[in-house]
Amino acid sequence: MCDRKSFKFILSVIIAFTVLFLGGCGGDDDAGTNPDNPSVPVLTTVTVSAITQTTAQSGGTVTSDGGAAVTARGVCWSTNPTPTIADSTTTDGSGTGSFTSSITGLTAGTPYYVRAYATNMVGTAYGSAQSFTTTASSGTVTDIDGNVYQTVTIGTQTWMAENLKVTHYRNGDPIPNVTDGTTWAGLSNGACCDFINDPLNVATYGRLYNWYAVDDCRNIAPEGWHVPSDEELKQLEMYLGMSQAGADNLYWRGTDEGGKLKEVGTTHWMTPNSGATNESGFTALGAGYRGDNGGFLAAYGVATYFWSSTEGSSDYAWSRCLDYNRSDIRRQESSERSGFSVRCVRD
């Protein structure tokens, strides 16, 4: 048996090792914090890159979770120097480590501030703010009525970033504004109208035109511009990622190309405005349309149609449709008596 002195010695050794063990590792987790007394996370913001007129890329690195699991992380941005999660945000996973964030829905030529954020049970912490300015729009174009339109370059094409509003052909002749549905349905010449015959809608959504106005030799587009052909619309779609085979197909085609054309949010589109990023800067709005029977179809925010200048089969011309509940693009032949929006492309 051990004597009393030996027992005391052994006991002191055990106590010493226990103290050393607890002091060295009792309470540290993999982020170097104490889970018994957690704090907000620690993180940094990645420098902004890939800046366009309407998009940019950033992100962050969560270096410490503060002793409690990070349940949400991403970036927030605003024109205010100290953006918070009450502003526009992304959600890019959870936990510690690095992440990349895609910022969308920006306005051309505008200064912004972005901060990475991370949230745990204690609260939300932010990285330092990074500033950037989106690239400027391509410029403006003015029609014969004096309406000024913002423009945007997408690939090798320059487009109006707003719907046409003009009420005169290029030579000054008026484009008749036809309000009566029965009269509209019987037309075989160019005409325009305001959606639901409300002129207050024109400033935001532009006007609707039948295809006869698009095809008129007096020209509906401003000098140096034209209504795009079906092939030019395919070129736009393929620049946004659609395959040639997809572009040549009928009806709903592609994947997210329609979302890249639609304005972000639900101000001018109904929920959910599927896939909308406006990555292109085209800023398509849910402008509604007029049927070939003269009736107005689709409430604001549901859908929008655009004419091409290319005629299809008899009394039909090629058009495109975007929808609030889809991110692809519909290509079809539409009755030339329909009232659709018009976007022009530079010659």
C-alpha cells in the first residue's frame, strides 16, 4: 500500500495535470472564442469587383463566429454610407469562412456602399464598408415629340432602356391614338394607345402600338434607331446566355434570360417576379398589352409583350413576352392588331 506521503504526491500530480488541461483547452472552440460567453461574429468585406450598370460582385470572410453558430451571412448595400440588413441584402449560406455575393438591381451611374454581414444568436455584425459606383448608362436618345429615353449597351447592341412613348412618326405625321376597342379591332393602319386608356401610365410604361405602326415606312423610331428584327432579338437573347437552338424555338425558351431583362422587385411586377435580376440593364416592366379584339389584357405587373419588325405568317408578326412568374422568354407570332410595347435599338 502507498504511505500517506506517496498518496499526497500522487494526488497533487493529478490536480496539477487537471488544472493544466482545463486551463489550456477548457472553453476554446475552433474560432478561438468562448461559447459560454458568446459575442457577435467577426468578419471582413471583400473589395467590390465586376461592376456593371446594374450589377456588381462582393462578399466577405467570417473569421470568428463569436462562440455561437453563424446562421446567416451575405452583403447589404445602399446609397447610404452605412448599409444594414434593413437595406438590400443577399443571403450566402452560414458558418465561418469566405463567401461570394452577387449584387443586382442597381441603377447606372450611381454611387453605392456595401458591407458584409454575419448573424448569430447574439446579433448581426458588419465588415467595413466598401464604396463603388456603377458604370454610367450608354446615354440618351430623344424622339420627335421630345421624349428622352435612357439607353443601355448590351453586348454589341445599344437599346432603349425605356418603352417608346412617341405619338408621331419621324416625319411629323401623327400616330392615331385609338381608345375604342371595336375601332381598334378593325384597324389595318398604324395606331397607338395608353394602357387602359389612362395617359397617367405613359410616363412609366410607355405606349402600346399595333404592328402596322411598327411597319409604317414613315418610321416610328427616332433618327438613327429602329425597331429590332426577330434576328436582333435573338442576338440579344443569345448574348444573355440562350443557345442558338433555343433562340430559334417557339414559345417559352431559355432559362434565366428573361429574368436578366426584367426590373428587380415588385414595384412594376407582381410577386414573385421570378428570376428578375435586370443584369442586362434593359429594365423591362410589366406594362400589360392590348388584344387584337381591342380589349386590354393582363393587369400591370403580370406580363409585357414587345414587337419585332419581322412579319411572320399572314396578319401575324414575331413578338416576345416576359411574365411575372417566369424567368425565360416567349417567342411567338402575334396578331398584327395587338397592342404591344416597343423598344428600339440603335442602327
